[in-house]
Amino acid sequence: MIIERVRGRVPVGSVAPSTTNLRLDEVCEVVFAIESGHVMSYGDIGVLVGLGPRQVGRAMALIAAQGMPWWRVVYSDGTPARCHDGQAPLLLAQERTPMRGTRVDMSRARQTIVG
């Protein structure tokens, strides 16, 4: 299902070998499980699915899932994603995600998902 959406964006056969092991379905499942007002870091997700933080970011860039709450995935220090024209801070604020200045308060907002 998600793989089909990705294949719709990237012609089959043109996906580099390094992207074929990104566990797209697993990354997508974890991101959709993050509740409103909570976040996970790229590294948190990576631990659950067996990838590094950068690989999680790459997988998210390839996933074309409608409604995926991408703004709930932040850097390990709580810095929101900078993609999507910088909309992440606004979306996090709308969900009343605990913040410390311009960063998410990870001690209060981090969601734990048992893998």
C-alpha cells in the first residue's frame, strides 16, 4: 500500500539500492501512531524500526501518505522539521505540544511506543 504510493512517485527500477531497505511501511506506521500534542525524534523512530535517524528522514521523504503527521517528528534536541515551508512550529502549537522557546520540550512531549 505505502510502497505502491511511493512507486507512484518514483518509477520502479529507479529507486537506488540504499532506499529499498528503508522499511517504509514500518516508518509510516510509527509516525501515524504519534498522538496529537506529542512527538518522536528521528532517532526514536529509528530505534523502533532498526534504522538510523537520517534513514528515517529519507524514508519519510519518500512516503506519500495522505495525512501523515510529519510535524510530530523532530530532531533529538526538539527542533521542529524545517521542511514544508517551516509550518511545523505552527502545527505543533495548534496541537498544544509543550515547547521550550522554539524547541519541543522533549521531556514532556516525547511519546514512547513499544516496538
